[in-house]
Amino acid sequence: MKELTCIVIGGGYAGIHAIKAIRNTWKGGVNKRPLRLILIDKNPFHFRKVLLFKPAVTNEDIRVPLTQLFPEGIEFVQATVTNIESGEKKLNYTDVKGNKNTMQYDILVVAAGSVVRQPDPSQGGIALASLDDSHKIKETWRANLKKAVAETNARERQRLMTIAVCGAGISGIETSAELAHYVHEEAVKLGLDSNAVRINLYNTNKSLFPDGPVKVGRKLEHSLRASGVTVQHGVKVLHEKDGTLTLSNGETLSVGLCVWTLGLLPNPMLRNIKLPVTSDGFLIVDSSYRVQGTTGVYSIGDCARIVDPASGRADGKTCKEATAQAARLVKIVLADLEGRPAPVHKGFIDFFCFGLGPEQGMAWTRMWGMDLVFTGKLGWRLRKFTWNSASLLK
């Protein structure tokens, strides 16, 4: 029987879960046709992007070799996809040596993910957008604390011990909490007054966590305050220059470090690969993840705009949605191959987790009409489980 070739673009959360689901399904004998399964990514590793704040405070490596996740049964191609000729079921790519190549496919899954939104360079500061950025953030606050030890001017010492985190989504909340813990800890080691450390989290909304109940946002703020983070609501950071932060309300603040945590944007490569995208750059798919105007091309994760046909609600862009989408995707692909009606997308339950520093966290879900909130070490264990399961780690 003819072998099928399935290519998955992207070794992020959606991509690795798609690989796992497809491989396990074929291994289980659901479809007797042999399958060649190929994963294409520009890196040889899975990058745990949601943990970018970790290398900003510790020496933790948030890269996992793809060969570690999939030691057998998968072909890896380290390359950048340049375009897709969907009519001919052909994919063009450039490998790490700069060579241009072409590959045919029967099934194509685009899980190219997202990139971190960055401010204009003129706005100063450091965006938490890459591993290099994380390392630069860590080097900056550590160097500032060492300078503060020898600084005799009280105002300058306070500036060196002040950090602004601009953007209060999940990334901003988790980044500020981790910074609060480790900067305070380092200040104590250096003999500084840890009470002088200032971690300010700037939130353009009126409260934290607008996707959930107000009381959960208040709990989050209370936990952050207890760890040494001050949240300022309803204010936008305009720019940082020469250690001065300028806010939308006209106020200024002297800071030693400005960290931008501005959320995500769809991968910009999506606009160049000849597949249909929305005005804001997400791939256009139907309720069964099929890319509009193509045959055999699917997309999941935060590079696609996926809507629950029953509620009209767009899916979130976090790991938990990608995991559920991948499990459903393989059922859709099999149904399409066999000419059966395919499943359609269903929105994920309301469930959010937050890391609030080492061994501290919070999780919220709504079940049976009730809000369930888990805090402290239990909240942290739930958060750690979501991080690890999203990266196929035990």
C-alpha cells in the first residue's frame, strides 16, 4: 500500500503534540497505510517559550532537543519553509546551509506558532522575546545590584534597584513574580536592603486577568503584592530612555531595568508562504482546521484563528488549546482520508494557571457553575504540570 507523507511545520507546543498524536494513531493501526512523518523547524530543539522568564533569573535551559522528545520514528529537517504550493502539494524550504529544497506531501500540518510582540526600538528597555533577551535581562539586574552596593547616592541606588515590567498578561505576571523573588534574594546576599527593591508591573487594563472573574484578578494582585510586586493599573508605559520611564499619565520613574512583556503575534513567515491569512496574520481555517482553499493542509495552535462553531468564540493562544487541538486534528485527518464526516472544533474549558515565583502559583477553572481557585504550592504544582505536559516532559 502506498506510503503517505505527513509534514509538520514547527517544533513548538502545537507541533510536537501533533507529531505525538499522529505517530501514536498510526502506530495503533487505525489506518493501515504506512506513514512517513517529517518535522521541520529552524531549530534542532523544542523551545519552551512560556518559560522565557526562567533564564532571566536562573541558569535554567528551556530548550529540549527534538531527538530527545522523539528518539525514533520521526524524520527531522532543520530548515526554514519559504512557501507552500498547495495545488501541487509541494513545500519549498531553505536548509541551515542555505540550500533550497523541495518536498512533496500528502498531509501538511502548519504549526508555525507565534513570536513575541516587541516595542519600537526607540521605546528602549528589553523585550522578553528570546533566549538572548532573557540572558541580557539577568545580566542587567545582577550588574545593577552590584553597582548599588558601591553607590553612595541614595537616589541612584534606588534607581538601580527598581525594575519595571511593562505588560500584565500571563507572561508579565509570571516574570514580575520571578524577578521579585530572585532580585530580593540576590540583594540580601550582597548586603543590600532588600526592602529597597522595587518591582513595578504596569497594566493597561483596570484589573489583572480580564479573561476571568474580578475576584481571581484580585487574588493574583494580592499574591504579587505579598511577593514584592506593585501593580499599577490603567497606565501604559510609553518609553524608557537613559533610566527614565515615561508613563501615559504624564508621570516619570527612574528605573535600572525596563522589561517589555507585550504578548504574542502570529509568526510573520505565514504571510509569505502563499496560504490565506487574516488581516492580522493568522491562517484562515474552517471548523476542522483545514486551511482555506487547500486540500490536505491543516493548521493548529497560535498561528491559526480557530473558532468554536457552536459559540462563535475564538480559541485562546495558550498551550492547553494547542494540546486539545492536536488530539482532535488526527481524528479529522483520518476522517478526511477515509471520506467520513470529520469532527469539528470545540472550545477548551475555562482554565488558567499562573506561576507566582518558586513553588507558588494559582490556577482557576469554572466547573458546575462555580469558580474553583487553587493557590500556593497546589497552584504551583498545577502550573508546573501544565508546563511539563505541554512540552511532553514528565
